[in-house]
Amino acid sequence: MRKNPVGWFEIYVDDMNRAKSFYEKVFEVTLERLESMAPGLELWSFPGDMQSYGIGGALVQMTGKSAGGNSTLVYFSCADCAVEAARVADAGGTVIREKMSIGQYGFIALAQDTEGNVIGLHSMT
């Protein structure tokens, strides 16, 4: 296994426009449409730099695959996770856990997106 065991993530959604709007508002980014690889498959990727530390990922809408109900938690890196957490409600989501310390590992906050997926926000400050 390489140093970083995760190489990509996908967050499945039921309503792409609603989900795309949520993530663009919370993280103040513009998602980029990826070329469709199959009928009934739509992907919008988060901004990324393949030469930098970390991983890339996308929102995915796929015929036959519903959002929410999974047991995988994706943590987004933030300068201060309280900033992104503060944008969640205005973007249509719900903060599940406000910013809290995890000791020497920094801070986290948990939120539910518009599709029922739980995401994590992580920062060192």
C-alpha cells in the first residue's frame, strides 16, 4: 500500500443540482463536470491538483444508486473547520456536531448534506 491509502472519493447524490449547490456554497468552490463514462452517470469533481498532497473526488449521480445510508465518512481539509460548518445551514444542510477538539490531531465538525450524506470537516486550528 502507498503512504496515503485513499486515492479518490465519490459522494452519491439524488439531486445533482441541489448537491452541487450545497458543496459549492459550503466550500466556496466551483465543481467541474467530468466526462460521462456511461449512460445514467453524472460526475462533478472538486477542484484539485494531482501533484499536491491529498486526494481528489466527485459528486456522482448514477441510475440505481441512491444517496445517503452508507457507512463511509469523508473528511474535507479546512483551515478552520468552524468556517465551513457555519455555511452548512445556509447551503441547505445540517450541522450534526459543531467544531470539537480531537486533541493532538486538531479539530473536526460533522455535517449532513442535502442528500442525507454525512461529511466531516477537519482542521488543525
